[in-house]
Amino acid sequence: MADPSKEQQMRLVRTGSVVASITLAMTACAGDNDTADGDREITFWDTADPENEAPAFEEQIREFEEEHDIIVNHQTVPFDETQDMFKTAAESGEDAPDVLRSEVAWTAEFASLGLLAELDDTPALHNPDDFLEGPYSSTQYDGSTYAVPQVTDSLALLYNRDLLAEAGYEDPPETMAELTEVAISVSEDTDATGLYLNPEGYFLLPFLYAHGADLLDDQAEAVTVNEPAAVSGLEDVLDLIADGGAVEPDLAEGYDNMQGAFRDGDAAMILNGPWAIGDLMGGPQFEDDPDNLGVAALEAGAPVGGHNYAAYAGSADLDAAHEFIAFMASADTQQAISEELGLLPSRASVYEADGVADHEIISAFEPVMEAAQPRPWIPEAGQLFEPLDQAYEEALIGESTPQEALDDVAEAYQGFLPDWE
């Protein structure tokens, strides 16, 4: 899962002197990737879950090694530390990986600093037309491609079929207006809360999208987070709480409490992604009755998340890095990973493959991904959520009105986007 609330980075401005110093460091420090016995070797930094996901990737890596005579030094690294780790290593030219699993919001920043190799017209970018539009858009910077989509995700409406049926609903809501109606009815007609909210800004975005709003208009270089449409989205959340359709969330343990309430049947609906399904299936509401868990797309969509494969610009063997990326992002590899882990492929063709098309979780999330909204893929994307998280919390506890809260966010954005309107 992408966790934007933890991406609290200082703004990095690309200047000629910075890029020049990085280039010199890469040239001076990038070593020979041939091992003593003549085999080529590259290093791959993998931010996947080391226990539940990495073993499946390791299996594919071993297959790649056998087919290509390239050794892959597969290193699992902590997700919440990798953004800074990679910048430090790449800018110094010491110990940087040849290939990185980059969160979608990191790619533009790394590209803007000259740390990633362009992949256009290389073997790494095989059959780009097959990638879903949302994930593929995250790989672009300044007209060039700097990564290849590995896996994608977004937020869906997860719902308890039995609780909705108890309140008289056989089908899930499709719009935010319907979500409000169903949530209030469930709260009134059952012993459960209709909707449990996660108090992080990332999970607020579907409410903004429902009004046609967004944090930024990156094409117009305009800050839009405090425009009337966005304010209406935040007002909808507060009205939902005031009307009894949702409880005011615990700010300290919002995500865990949301998951627990849904697992235990204390909440009928939540917004969450495919990464949450395994945890939920172990709960009393779904362990013995997995069909009780429903997955639905909201009409206005939710933000695109996921990860990309990117090649370090200072790699001593970019050809090997390209071969590795092409293999790991291929339809065959994505199919194998999706079948084993239930992760959402970034290639459209994989959704039609045997073992994926009938995979319950993946097929349920396919319409979710079709409705998913690309985020602003700018170098400052990693800074967008800290001020939004704080403002959302202040609005939830009544310290700020929706307009005041989002005005504060706009002011913070213009602090690191000074040339934007």
C-alpha cells in the first residue's frame, strides 16, 4: 500500500549544479558489475513485504537468473525508509541499487534529480500500450519515461453483505450520495455503524473526487485543494458523522480501528485497498463466510497507488537492469505474482489470463482500477499529504471549519510550489 501520510520530505529543487554533482558521483563511483567468475550481477532493492510478498518475487528472480545468466542481489528494504535511502545512495554514487521498487509518488522526484535512467526505446519498456493508463501515468516525467509499472492499487468500498441486507440493501452504493444514504440506514436499522472512516488525507480523496475536486491541477499549475468543490467534499464527511452514518474516528489508531470494526461486524462499510483483504478474511465476519465481503467501485473513483520498477542512472550495467525490469514487468511474471499473492497487475492483458480472470479479489478490483484517478505526478508529490492529514484531523475534531482547514493546506502547498497559482 502506498502510505502518503508518511512521505514527509523536504523540497528538492533541481539545479544545474546539483545534477552535475550527481552525474560526477555516478561516473566516479559506479563500479563494475561483473563477478569474479564472469557472471553479470545487479542489485535490486525491493520494498515489498519481506514475509508475505518477497518470497514470491524471489521465485521469479531465480527464474530470471536461470534464463539470463545475470545474478540478482535481491535485498528487501523497509518501505518507509527507502525514499531517503535511495536518494542518499544515488546522490553519493555509493551502494545504490541498479533497480529500485519505487512507490508511484517517488518516481517524478527521483527523475527530476537525475537519479533515474530514461527507459524510452530500451528493452525495459516492453509493450507499453498494455499498461493501465493510471499506473503508467506515474512513470512519466518531463515528457520521458523513467519507470515501468509493477503493481497497482486503489481504494474500493468494502462492505458487509449481511449488514447491508439487514438494512434492506441488496446492492452496494455507487455514488457518495448513495453511500451516505446507506450508511445512515445501516446505523439506524442494525447494531453496526454504517461507515468507519480512516482519518488520513489519502482516504479523504474519494469524497473530493465525488465533487470533481482534487488537490492540484498540475496541468494548469494551480492549487485547487481549497476551492468550493473540495470544501463540499470535506463537508460531506462531517455531515455524515453528524447524521449518524459514521462515527468520529480515533485519530491515534484510525486505520487499525477501522479494520477491527469491519472485521468484527461493528461497521458495515469501509474504504480500503486490496492489501487489506488478507487481514479482513481472518475476522469473525468473513473467516467462515468469505462471500460476505463485498468489493465495489465508487463512481467518481479513488486515487491510483502502487509501485514501479526504476533503473538507477548510475548503474554499471544498465543493459542488465533493463533485462531484469522487462522480465519482472512482463505479462507472464505479473500473472504468476497475481495468482499467488492476489496483487493487482498493471497490465490490462493479465486481467484476462487464466488464474487471474477468475481470481475473486483481482476480478472484484478490476472495475475499481478502471475508475481510479491518477494523482499529480510531480516531484513534490511526496509532500502533499502531511498538511492534508493535519487539516483533516483539525476539521474532524472541530478545530477548523472545512474552508479554514483546506485554506491551510493550500497555503502549505504554495510554500513548496511558489510559482503555482
